[in-house]
Amino acid sequence: MQIRLSPFGQASTEPSPANRMMTAFAHDFRDGFDINAGVGYVNEATIPTSLFVEAMQAVVADRSTYRQAFNYGGAAGSPNLIGSLRSFLLSHRVGGLDAATLARNELIIGPCGATSILDAIGGILPSGIVVTSDPAYYIYTETLERRGFRILAIPEDAEGPCLETLERKLDALGDAVSAISCFYFVTVNNPSCTILSNARRRALRDVAARLSRRQNRRIPIFFDLAYELLLHDPAAPPFRSVLPDDDMEIVYEIGTLSKVLAPALRIGYLLGPAGPFLNAMVQKTSDAGFSAPLFVQEMASYLLDRHIASQLQSVNAGYRAKAVAVGEALRGLLGPHLEECRGGSAGFYFYLTFRETRTEPGSPFFERLVRPADATRPRVLYIPGQYCVHASGDLAQTGLRQLRLSYGFEDTPRLLTALDLMSRAV
């Protein structure tokens, strides 16, 4: 006898690729021996643990500012943290946001990081078609498909999802275009590391606006800013938000402090126009657990108010040095075997397309690196491109020759060892 499950529950009985990889890393990874160039953990040296101790002590000591910090909180988020985030976004000109834009948009805190905000979106919007890039944020697209959504995957060019392909695929939908639920794009794409150009960001907003007018309904477009605070290449132009020009009120931005402070804080936020959608998002947070842990929100507020400038500088300097060193070694060791290499300007990934070498699980390359027969050889974990591209999209075959390499977690010497082992595997 079995417990009856919903379609979503039944689809969730088998662990996703990301689930399997995170579990394997937590249980089987041999610290100091195996090399994690796959699971996207941040570098431990970037996590300011001493500042967390200071922040906790400050929250405990100042009960007038941080009221009931160890009790339940409001579902929209800590007023202190919301105020600190608004001040941070304005003072650091994140995305070029101005005071007027911030004043007319609401900011709410998710129950458990940016991932919980994405999960809530999938539960609030009607199941239908989600337009996104190819390769896409595979963790989220796999979740959406288990929820009953369909993915319209748009291959990228150097600036982001290709506009001509997008228009062609939208036209091909015919009447089914009415089933589009939303647009979703990661501005520094995970996994491909493609930086969504400011011009392309505006163009995608315009596509969503035109479709909204034709459909006589607001079709939201979500920009996931997970890696925008890690723009460490001085040659790259600064990001520009499209919220200031959002006259249709369809643009939402999803941000996180995981990459610049610590993933374990689980602080994610959503910025966008007030209305029924945002009201439903706040209620979803309440349903999930009333609020994100309040003392953690207050600690994050303290850190944003006092230490974020130096922390951003330190984190970006560290990732820049690693990006340069790993990029040089990558081109030297694997360059002759590559058709394309993206990344190294923001975030902490490179995305490789080999000319001939297959990278999917079961391939000789994968087996030699991830499951070596000799236990005295270190495992080298990476994300196969097969997980990153859409299975029925235009890049399904190309993905078999691709992989995402993370230079986030490991120190540079171990990453160079990983590249040498990859070169030997090729």
C-alpha cells in the first residue's frame, strides 16, 4: 500500500540532479583531497565569521533596535533589514536605482533565501509556459517542470537570450502564447556565465510589455540578480536595472546576500511593484513559517549598515584574482580542446564547450574525473552540461559537450590541479 501523492509529489519522489550532487558532496566528499569545481559553494575565506559574532552580540545587546529578535517576525520581513537593503541599494547605486524608483516599489524578504522566493513564484503563478534562457538555471527549471510548468528555452548569444530566436519561438506558439506565465532570466547566467547586457535586458522587458498589451494582462518578467554584486572585471560595464522605466509594472528583481556574506544566512529579497502578486508572495512566506528567522534578518541588517562596503571589496578582489589565474590555466591546459569558453568577469563560474569531448554522466571523461576507479586519485566534481540545457531544447546535443566549472569554493592551487586532471582526462 502506498500513500497517494499529488502529481508534484510523485514527480518529487526521485531526487533531482542538483539534489543528488549536493547530497553526494555532503556525504562522500573527502575534504582536502577531492576537488569541488561543481557544487556552487562560495569560498570559505570570503565568509566574514568574525563579523557574524559581532553582529549577533549587537543584536542581543540592543533590544530597542532589534525588537523580539528571537521571536516570530512579520511575513514581509524585518523593517530593519528592509530599510538597510533600501539604503544599500541606493547608496551603492546597485543597478543604478534611484530614490524615486525604490520609493514606488515594494521590497519583501523571502522565508529562506532567494531559492524560496523562486519556489513561491512557482506556487503562486498559474502553471503554464516559463520563458527563460538556454542553458538555464537548471535547479529552478527542473523544479518548475515538476510543478507542471513548461519551459520555452531560448539559446543565448554573447549578450543573453537571442532576440530573433525568442520572437520566432513566440510566434510559433500561436494561440498557446496565452499560456505564458512569466519570463525569468538570471542576469549573470548560472550556469553559462553570460552577462545579460543592459540593452538586452531592456529589449526583453519590451518583449514582455508588448506581449502583456496583446494579451490584456500583466505578464511578469523576473530578473534574478544572484551574481550581480560579484561583477569583478573592471572592464565590464555596470549593470542597469529596468525598474526605473517599468511603466507597466511587470518587472521584478530577485536579490540575495548569499554570495557576498554567506549562504547560510538564507537572506533573499524581491523588489517590485505592489499589488496582488506581491501580497500573495507575502502570504506564502507566512504559510512557510511566518517569516525568515528574525535574528538572522537583524544580523544581516547590522552587517549591511556597517560592513558591506569593505566586505564587497574583499570578496570581489578575491574572486577576481581566482578568475584571472584559473582563466589563464584553463586556456593553457584546455584551450586547444575547446570550442567556446565563457565566464570569468562576474560570479565564479566558467562554462566550457568542448570540440569533441563528451561530458555527460557515463562518458569516459566523467567517469575518470567524478568516479575514478583508483581511490588514491582525487575526484573532480563538475556540473555536466546535460543538466544545464533543456532536454528538448535546441542545445540538447551541444550540452553533451559542455560543463560548468566553479572557481568559487576551492583555493586556486587546487583548482589548477583540477584543470590538469581535466586536461589528462581529455
